[in-house]
Amino acid sequence: MAMTDYELPCERDVEQVWERLDAVGAGPADEHELICPHCRAARESLLALREATSELVLEDEVPSPDLFGKIMSAVRAEVRRGSMVRLPTPEPGFVEISEQAVAAVLRYAADTVEGIRARRCRIRNDGAGVVEVELTLAVSFRNATGGEALSLVRERVTAAAAARVGLTLAKLDLLVDDIFGDTAGDTAGEPGE
Amino acid sequence: MSVEYVIADPVIAGVAARAAIAAPGVVRLEPGLRGLVTAWTRAARQRWKGLDPAPADGVRVRTVDGRLSVQVDLIASGADQAATVGRSVQRAVSRYVTSQTGLVVDEVSVSIMDIEAATR
């Protein structure tokens, strides 16, 4: 799931950005690549990295096998740095967490409700600890009319925000924008980690 | 006679990194791009001198007007509450830097870049 791969908030992959780096530089960028701020941030980071490391490439030292993972993780962190949520702490200094990490936790909590699949999770954060969340869901046919599943989602998402992250949500909007049948729904209970 | 000790920032960063990585709920530190590049150049420079650098990736140390602040970027475990992990890193870093170097840390800031399923 999204917690372990190199997905950007726009759902493209850092690896994809890396592969298309020269193509985009040379001109034939697709529409998404031209307008997406996340892809652009990742692209700029990768270009900066490539430039900074070109000297190191010239050295005849063998790169460590986890180098690729380290670079991808670093690029992803760089993209995330732009959107952080403050968490309460009594200690001097601050504690913050990336919106993407919070979104992953909340989506995962919604997914645990039967017949519900979490899609997009938007987080609005005023920087002073007030956090509003908009969660887009797909529901199974069986839940199509049921507010019961949705109130369970609300309960679990709110609980996960408090227990797993340490955040109190000021607002939680649930947006049902799709419905899925149960034949295809068998893949709904994606194996959690 | 007065004796002055100067402890360089990379030393503080190395000590802070050790404390942070040992704190409960921390999967690993996240160096970020600047950190990766700095670590590589620092490693290369030290290798010419025949030294192995202590890992300080993911930790930045700043002294402004005599105030020492430490910033730690990390990946937290999904098994612990993120806010609790952050607080325990703040305390661990502050305490360990003081006990190892005698310096008082004015503030420790923690950025949790990602949450991963615990593997340790």
C-alpha cells in the first residue's frame, strides 16, 4: 500500500518521474507533468540530486545496494516537507508530521470498515493545530444506502487520528463518490500490513 | 586560566542521531536530499583521511545567538502514536546530548516524514 512505495500525493510514482526526467526536460511532457506541483517538486529535487552527485558518479566506487531506496525515500521526503501538521508537545521545539503520513493512517482506518474503500484523503491545516479532513470513499452495493457503515468510518477515522497520530480532528467530511459491486469487491479487503 | 571547550556541530549531530535512533517508535532517520549529499561528501572527505564518520544523517544542528537547536527528521513506526514518538525523541536527544557533551540543548524539533509498519 501507499505507505511503503514511492507514490507522490498526485498518485504518480517517483520512479516514473525519474524515468521521464530527460523526456520532460527535452520537451514532450504530458499535461499532468506540466501542471502538477508535486511532480515538479520531485523533478527539481531529482535534477538537483543528479547534478550534485555527478562528481560522485565519476568516482570508481561501487554504490551501496540500498542507494536507490535511499534516494527515492529522500526525494519523497523532500516533496512532503512542504505540507506538515503540527502535533502537540510540552517540550521546547516542535513535533510535526507530514500530511501524507496522516492521510495514509486515516485511509487505512477507513479501509478496515467492511464494504468501504478509501480513495483520496485531503488534509487542511491552518498551522495552529486545527486540522480538517475530507475523505473520499467508494462504498459497496450492500452499503449504498447505509449510513451505518459511514458512521463506523467516522468513528474509526477519528479514533485512528487520536490514537495513531495524536491529532484531534476539527472537522471530518466524508464524500462518497463511487460505488462498487461485490464481484469486484472481493479485492476490497486488501491485505493490510 | 580559563579553558574553553568547543564541540563542533557534526559531533553534536552524531550524538543526537544516536539518541534519536534508539528512541522507541523510531524506524530510521530520514536524511533528505541535502542530508544524503552532505553525508556522501563528508564520508568521502573523511575516507581520504582514513576515518569513518559517525552517522548523523537526518539531524541538523544550529547555533544561533548561543542557542543550540537540533532538528531531527525521521520515519516512525505505525505501532506507536506519532506524537508520543516525537516527544520521546525530543527528550532523548536533549538528555543524551547534555550527558555526552555537557551542552544544554535549547530546543529539539522532530519532523515525522512517514509512518511505516514496524519491522524491528
